[in-house]
Amino acid sequence: MTIRDRDLLAPSLVLALISLGGSLSADTIEIQDRLVVRADPRAERSADEQVTPVTVLADEVLERRRAATLGEVLDGLPGVANSDFGPGVGRPTVRGLQGSRVQVLEDGMGTSDVSREGADHAVAVDTLRAEQIEVFRGPATLLFGSGAAGGVVNVVSRRFSPEVPEQFRGDGRFSYGFNGNDRQGRLGAEMPLSENAVLRADYSLRRSNDFDINGFQQVDQTAGNKNRLRNSSIESETASLTGLFRGDWGHIGLGVSYWETDYGIPENFDARPRDLGGQADEFERIFADYLRFDLRSEFLQPLPGISMARLKMSYTDFEQDEKEFEFERTPAGGELDEVVLEAEFRNREFDTRLEFVHDPIGNWNGVFGLQFTDRDFFAALEDDEAFYVRPNVTRTLAAFVLEELPTNFGRLEFGARIDRVRANPDDVFTTDVESITLPDGTIRAFEENLPARTFTPISLSAGALIKLDDDHQARVALTRSQRAPSPEQLFAFGRHGAAGTFEIGDPNLKTETYNNLEVGFDRVSGAFRWEVTAFYNRVNDFTFLASEDDGTGSAVNVNDIGNRPGEGATIGCQPDDGGLCRLRNQLVFNEQVNAEFYGLEFTARSSLATGPIPLDLRLSGDYVHGKRRAGGNLPRMTPMRLGVGIDSSFGSDWDISIDYQRVFRQSNTAEAESATGGYNLLGFDLFWQPELLGSAQLFLQGRNLLNENGRRHQSFFKDEAPIIGRSLTTGLRFQVGGD
């Protein structure tokens, strides 16, 4: 920890302790109507009534955090960070875990994209469509499967709401960001067809140029491109059409949606044909889209003893191409030579879930259900000669039950889930890389045939919600959850060009086992609220991407020049004419170790002043540490963070919020991983809603006002690209019609 970090830590902790004497609940707890957690199968409990820590963003709180990617929206929430790979990705990290361990749902069902298969892959969800976002921190495998060992994020839209408006309702949001010429817009509409039927539609669009940063892109770079994040432009488009019918028996909704994106992987280069600037002469862009069909239904009293049944189904046809744009150096600077399809991903996934809420049995209330997923995944390079992950078909069948017992002190909760997971890989007989020579001289051969793997993860939980008095409660939960290895962890063997890695899976991986203890204390009522949670997670056979030290403290890189059949891949990095590494193919292995994670999260909110100009204080912070039990740290752990914010309003027209967050230096590094410096984030949100605009609202938002050159330690990409520089965004949101 630097002197600067220590100087800032003391006053921050003092502020935290002052607030703990009063109210802890940060920007996620407002004095507002009770918000029901939609992902909860009981569908009737708020975040305060959950044994598992849940953060709910809705209404004005969500509007203040509104951003183009899910990781950006959630970044800074206790326990949640953004693991970006450039501004087009933005994936959430929960308690130091990311990728396939954080399950992202849209209206209660998985997004069925390929964001689990690569750090450079975007989450296929439209955040502008969201009306509520729920974040479950900690293992949530009991309800959502073995992919939720780290946490769950549920993005809730209005598409399948059973409420039918009496008249036409339209809404929209348009914004312009000065950094990157970032243009975003959304229009939504719902048309009642009768008292019992409604048709809903929405359309979103985003266009941006390359974004500005402060300084050079690459760590230790002293020449070349500066103040611009090259190849960071984004184009995206989403649309949906949904019809819903309701009756005394319940409701049913059918919908179709489309999502498309085109974004760059920022690299240290200048793609302008007239000036390559001595930097790399190729760059990567990702083109992805899906067509998705959804069904959501709810039936009241369908069977004796069953008060409610829900059937949810989704089918997604997802495609993603990764293309390399190659430039030829010319006396005039350079010109586009060719566009090469480097990799393609196809994911066709069918997911169905059936939930039954039973009538009380004695004093017991609960839900049980079944879930089935059929996933056909294909990943290949051009002409099917090589690939990053072996094509495979994975089928999962699961049964779960969650029961609760009211007591005189609060509530007890017990749950269980069993999954049967079978991953069946294809045989592959020809690849560009038949073997790879490791730094110690040994040769790792590619295996043409691999057997299918079958796993049976079993998860159990017990928890209690204890009412200490009318204002305070305690939460205690003990969970034993298991997670099957993901297909990319089992079957990867190849260069993932856009991600800058050469990944090697292990087909003999074991099931991960998490033993997690949570203890929390909350103040849940009044103008003075707070929440603090401590957790300890002991993991057996934890799988992670491990790098090897090349002898200089840096990670071993694979030079793809030698990747030809029979030759093996050579180790090393060839500097370009500017002295920088052109190739970012970091050699990483899926390695299993016994590990442990522990940490602390808190939020707080207190009213400092009332009257014509009210003033509320918010505080938040988190700390997580992940390490091997045999010694040594795990890589890419989120650094400690502390934040403070204030909210105020002027008259009935103006609302303002100001937020400051300190991201501390991360020096608890793994092998071949460098430390990451701390930085400060300052932002504001200003909303104006005069009477003459009716329900319309104008807003101005500022982010990274100090123009910090910060780097996210939890990102694979931290040394290649910093966070976006100072940005101002202005816009308008409105609603017409409706009840």
C-alpha cells in the first residue's frame, strides 16, 4: 500500500465508522416502495427478507447507474466490479469470481450467450431495457444451477409483466456522450389489445467512435498513440416483440428478441491508413448476434396442494465471429490488406424451468422444481482447421427444493439441489496446433478423441433470518455447493486471438466444492439504514486460468508464427518496430487448487439534513481476498474499494448526486501477475424535471471527472488498456400515456 493509499484510507474509515453508528445501505437502498426480488421463486419477498445477500436496483437508483454494459451498471456495488475487455464488453465480477461462475439471467432465464467462454465476449443483454436488476452475492447454485457458484445477476424487463395498462403507454431514453461521440437511444411501447391482453415492443441502438483516455494505452509505453483508446468503437442494436394474455387462472407470455453488436478489442496501434505510427498493424473486432424465443407463464392453483406453478422456456440461436483486420505497411503509412475470420462461435441452447409453490405443510412453506438445459456449442477457426474450445453438447437436468419455517425469532430456510451434467465433446482430427512446447521443454500434445464427462453436483444450504428488534436483523447462512467444470475449462486447446490468450483445458478436471459461511447484520427501517456482510468461502478443486513466469516476472507468451501442424507453438514475444509486443497470446492453463476466499461488504445511508434542501450521505465498501490454501494468491482479485456519495434536491425540479470512490492498489498478486496501482473515481448525476416537460426528464451525468488513468486489476486486459477518461453524458427520458 502506498503512502497516498494510507493517507486516504484513514479518513475513509473514519467516515465509515461515523455512518455505521447510523445507517448502512448505500445507493441501493432508498426510502421507497417495497421491491420484490423477481428471481426468488416465492416471488413475494424483498431484498431485506432474503437470507442470501441481494442488491436490488430500480427506479431512480437504477437511472443514476444506467450505462451501456452490465458490468458498468453494477460496478461499485458492494462485492461487484466490472471486468471489462474494452468498453464493448463489461462483464460483472462478484466477490472476485467471474466468467462461468457468475450467471446472468434475463427475466429469470439464462442469456445463453458465449460470455462464459472468453474474457473478451460481451454479455448479450440490453441494459436500457431493464426496469430492475437483482444481484445475488455468494453461491446461489440451489436455485440457478452449478454455473452460479459466484453469484447471479437477474435483469428484469417489463416484457412479461402481467399488468395490462388501460391505455397506450410509450417510453424512451436518448443520450449523447461527449467522450467517444457515444449515441444511445431506446423506444418502448405497450398497446392493450383488451382488458386481458397486451402487446409490447422495444428497440435500442448505440453508436460510438473510439473513446478518449488519459495518456498511453499500454503500461510503460512512452511513444506512439496517446489519449485515445484505439479500436474501442461500438455499434449495437436490440429489438423485442412480446404478447401477453392473462385471466383468472394466471397469465402466459410469448416473446421474440434480437440482439446484435460489433465492437473492437482495443490494442496498441493506430489503424488510420495514413499513419500506423510504428505500432501493430492488425486489430480484432467481434461481431455477434442472437435470435431468441421466450415463454413465461404462471398458473394459479393448477393442482391440489399447489398454489402456483410457473413454466419458463427459452431458445437462443447465438452466433459470434472474431475478425482480424490486417494492414499493409506502405511508404504512405499503411492500408487495409485483408479481413481474416479468426474464430467463430455458435451456441444453440434450449432451457426450460418448472417451479411449483406448494400450500403450507404445517408451518412449512416452499417451492420445488425441475430444470433442463440442452446446449450445442461450436467453436472453430476458418475451414475448421483449429479452434479455441472443442465443439461439444452439454445437457443438464436438475431438481431443487427450497423450504422455510417461520419462527418466533424470524425464519429458518433449508434448500437442496442435484444436477446431472453430461458434456460430450466432438472428435477433432485436424488442427493448426497439434502440440505446444512448454517453457520447461516438455511437449503438450493435442488429443483427437476425448471421452464424455458426467458430473453430479449436489448442493445444500441452511440459513436463518433473525429479528433482533423492530429495526435490526441478522442473517446467517451455511452453504455447501458444487459446480461442474465448464466446457471451456475441460476442452480448450488453442489460440483465442481476440482475447490475447492461448488456453489449455484439462479434460480430467474434478467438480468444484464450495463451503461458504455468511454472517450479516442490517438496519432495515427508518431513514437511517445499514447493511454489513462478512463471508468465508473454502473451495476444494477450484479451477482458474494460471499463467507461468517466463523468468522475468512476466507471463509466458505464445508466438503464433510457429503454429503449424507438427511444429508446435513456440514460446516468446516478437517486438515490433516500436519495441512493443505485437502478440498478446498469453499462455494460460486451467489449473485446480484448493483455495479460500474471504471478505467484507458494507453499505450505509443517513439523512444529514431535511427541509427545502435535503442532504443524504451514502457510504459503501468491500474487500475480498482469494488465495491458494497451500500458499500464494489467486489472480485477478478485485482490489479493496471505499466510496462516499451525497444526494440532494432543489425545489421539486432538481435532483443531484455526487459520488467518489477510491480503488486501492492491488499488490496481492499471483505468479506472473503484476501489481495494479490505485485510482480515484469522481462522478455526478443531475436530473431536471420541470412541470412544462410533464413526465419527461433531462439529465447530465459525469464520470471519471478526475480523468484518471486507472486499470482494472480483475481484467485480463489491464496492461493493454486503461479505463475510459473523463466523460459527460446528457440526455432525455420520457413516458407518454399509461395508467
